[in-house]
Amino acid sequence: MRNALFGAAGTAGRPERMRTTTWGRDMGFFDGLLGARAVDFDSGNATNAIELTKRRQSASLTKQGAATGHLRVNLTWRMRTSDFGAQRPSLLRHPLKALKPPEIQGHGQSMVDVDLDLGCLYELTDGTKGVVQPLGDYLGDINAVPYIKISGDDRFGSGSGETMYINLDHRESIKRILVFVYIYDQTPAFDRTHALVTLYPSSGPRLEISLDERHPQARSCAVLLIENVKGELMVRREVKFVYGFQAELDRLYGWGLQWGRGYKTKV
């Protein structure tokens, strides 16, 4: 369960949630969240991957025959190996340390202090706009507006990470979707983590976007943009780091929503 505080839009130090007074038609995506049963989603071809980089920034879901079914968007992260090098004891004094993996993952104290969240801004062809994110329990709906649903909130960077599903069977209703990642903790940590966002379409290879650039003061990152361009669904790499939260991403891409300060309850 999460609570939220409302304050001035763009207040520094806390991620933001959309104000309820701006939802209008977007209220419908809460319908069916309570008591919803698990759904089997398409997984695509997990054996092949296309990495979207600065040199290869876009891919067409339509051309690879993946503009239908459920598009799975997954966020995972781990601590950078170099951050622990100075803290490790000598292997000569502790030879068993060599048996440990070079990267620390899972539920260690270092991971507890880094809480990355996955979310998206959406705009439909009828003008409906909104947000899907764990903060505020704006989890969306896979079979009704906005045809996007997030699985929940992984606060520790576990193996499964955080996952969002997009129902591309309603692609004619989708104008654009901006997938973003933000750090809930007040301390910026993109320079201490290596995050990976992976798209698993219903067919064809998966698409990978690495957030491996060092931006020590950034708190949010616009990762990718899915756009309906004359009936063709395009995925474009963005990877734009900002120092604020959702309100700053909103201004950067011209969504025009109103935002207030929010927080999570402790677990």
C-alpha cells in the first residue's frame, strides 16, 4: 500500500504522482484492478536480441510482425562492480572471496538503498493522457484504457525486476507511450547502477536498451518512445537523463499533465 502527499508541481526531492483533478476520462483504467487474476502474456523470442544504441536508435514492431499481442517491457538493474572494489578485502587474506560473483545482486543492503521504478506516460489517439507507475498504485488496465498494466513494484532489483505489459491489439488507439525509469530514493544513484530495459514482443527478437551512462545527479531517465507513425508502430531509443522527476519528463516531451509530490510507505 502507498500513500501520497500533494505539493507544488516539480518539488525537488520526491518523485511525483499525477493530480486526481486532471484525470477526466483516464479514471477508467482503475476499473478491474482489485481482484484481477493473473494473465498469461506472450513472451516473444527470448533467444535473440537487438540492442538499441546511439548508432541504431529505432526499430519497427510492425515490420518484424510484432505489432499485435502483448508487448512486455521489463526493467532490471544491478550495482556496478567498480563500486565495491575498494571495499573488498584482499583475496590473499580471504581466498574464498574469489568464489563470489563479481556483481552484487538481489536483496543486499546496497540494493535496498537503490529503488528504481518503471513507469510510462501515455497518449491515446482520442486525446486521453495519463501515467502508469507503481507510485500511487496507478497500475493501469491491460484490457481497457489505457491498455497498459504494470505488474507491481520491485524495490530491491531482484532477478525478475519490474514488468509492464502493453496490449498492442489496441494499437489503433495508441498515439505514443514514453517509458521512463526514476529513482524513488532521494539520493541519485544512476552512477551506481547498471539498468537494462528489455522489450519482449509477441514475435521476433527482444529489444534491449542499457542505461549505462554515468549521470550522478540524475533522478529520472526517459528510456524509449513507442509511437504510432501512420499505422506503423516504432520503438525509438531516448535515454535522456533529467535531474527532476515525472514533471520534468512531462515538460520535456510536452504531455501537459499536472503533478504533485508523492511518497511510498515503508516496508
